[in-house]
Amino acid sequence: MENKEKQLKTPDYKKSPSRAADHVLAACAGFAAGFLVFYIFYKVLVLAIIGGLIIGAVNMFVASYTATKKRISKLRMQFFDMLEAMAVAMRAGNPMLKSLISAREDLILIYPQDSDILTELDIIIGRFNNAVPLSESFSELAKRSGLEDIAGFATIYATIEGKSSRADEIIRETQQIIADKMEIEMEIDTMMTAAKAEVSIMLFMPLVILGIIGWAGAGFMDAIYTTAAGRIVSTGGLAIFVLSFVLARKYSNVEL
């Protein structure tokens, strides 16, 4: 296991897992959305292209940040499954290390070999074989992931390591706390789904209306695109639209 642990690269959860192709796809999607919005508001090709480039660049960073958050969220789910498998192994009388090894064997059946939790288990087990306490490895994982649940477990385990015969009960209780938090978050997310859909419709419906009127309005919108006052109104409308979009995204994402 020593050689294997040396070959493993410690995951950096602050770094985005997005590849170059993901960045290009996000930039193209952002460019298309930005081009469409700016063209609807101004009907000036140059401005639409500039707007598309700006939104494309912003969306590339937003998509990268979102991918990082999703990876950490996925690690949290995987860590929960690890605790569940560990609790089962410890109820059978296995010590902590053997429970970790047993949990890894169980997780191989549901997660790919390159998943973060299996990589972390290989690192933790390998470091233990190199005389690094499990509590230190859990604490190091908590710092790298920034997950409150892992940090809480690491603190609890550091307190009981080698001192308590109730380790299996404590792990089960920790797992139950995480499960309760996840259940509450899922309920909130379910309640917010309808609200998010309504917000999306309310945000993009004005664009649809402007697009239809501008295309089939028989000159009804010409003043907006040809006069100074019209340009000012368009700019104000665009500013309100962007502000509404940002606020809607911010307040519809509830984090516990």
C-alpha cells in the first residue's frame, strides 16, 4: 500500500475539475446567450458580439465554480455512504482500520475506481500504514474539502481515537446527523424547484416578448433602436434584466 499511496495525487477540491473542453463549451453557451440578449436589446451586431464575448467569459468562470461545488457536494454524499459502510463493518466487531478497508470494498461496487472517496480512502489507509493517525488524515481531508460534516467527524474521531469502545455508535450517530441534514436540504430544494421554474419564466418572458415584437411588430419598436432616448431605455432595461437575473440566481440557491 505504501507504493500505491506515494503514487496517488492528493485531490485539490479548491481547483475546478472542468477540462479544457468544458471551458470551451461554457464559453460558447455564454456567448450565444449574451449575443441573443444584447441583440434583442440593441439590434447592433458589434454590440451583440461584444456582449456575447463578455457573457461567454463570465459563464466560463461561473461554470468552473459550479463544477467545483458539485464535486464537493458529491464528495459529501460519498463520505456519507462511507460512514454507513463503516458502521456496518464496526457492528460486526471490526476495528477502525479494517472497517475502512471493508467500506472501500463496498464502495467499489457503487462508485468508479477514480471517484474521490476511493482515492481518499487509499490515501488514508496508506498514510496509516506509514504511521499517520487516522484522525490526522480525516482532519486533513476536512481542510482540503471545506466540508463541515467531515470537519465535525474529524473532530469527534480525534477525541475518541484509541479512547472509546463506542466508536461504532458515535459513527452511526454522526451518519444520522448528516442524513437528517441531507433530508432537510432535499425538502427545501424540492420546495424551491417550482419557485426556480417560475423565476426563470418571469426572467426570460420579457426577452421573448421583445424578440417577437421587434421581429413582427411592423416598426413598432423602431424608436427604441434608432433614437438616443430609445438607446437609454434599452440600456436601462438591460441593466434591470441583468440585476434581476443575478439576484434571482443568488436568492434561489439556498445553502444550509
